[in-house]
Amino acid sequence: MLSKCIKVENTNQDVKDTVRLQLKINVQSKVVHYDNNEQTLLDCLESSNVEVHYHCRDGFCGACRVTLVEGEINYPLGEPLAYVGDNEILPCCCVPVTDITLLIEE
Ligand code: FES
């Protein structure tokens, strides 16, 4: 499951609520919020007008490679085929699992 959720249960009132955590992506001197568990990191960045180069959008070409400065990501469909160096990730096929900081080369 891709979502980062906390289930809050109040058994005294027999009320169950689910609160979705909103993760923060620090990139290019701004903070982008990741709150859609169906979305790749690339989709999230694009929807916040952060420009990332891409080609295949499927983990094959490596065109979207960025540096993960801080935090953790996950590849929900398995490790991508494109080469990534130390601290590099492929936003087209990953999701953040913690708040993250990215460095995007221009
Ligand atoms: S766009 Fe091809 S690996 Fe991400």
C-alpha cells in the first residue's frame, strides 16, 4: 500500500477516523505537499510546477534522475531498471515514505 496513514480509534465513542499524513517535499527552495497515494513523485512535482526532465516515465531511461538529499522513498512496483548512482532516485516510479529533500540539476 502506498499511503502513509494513521488510524485513530476512539473506542469510548465507537468512532473510527483515518487521518492521512501529508508528506513534505523540499525542492528548489519551495515545499511541495505529497498527499495523493496514487501519484508518483514525478506527477506530484509536475502538479506543483517543479520541472523535472523525463522520457519513459516507467523507470527504464533514467532521464528523470534526481538526487535524494534527505528522507526515504519507495519503488512500489519494484526496483527500476535504469541506472541510479548513490543518493539518486527516479521520481517517475517512486513515492516518498517520509518528508524528503531533493536536488534537481538544471
Ligand atoms: S522518465 Fe525514464 S526512468 Fe524516469
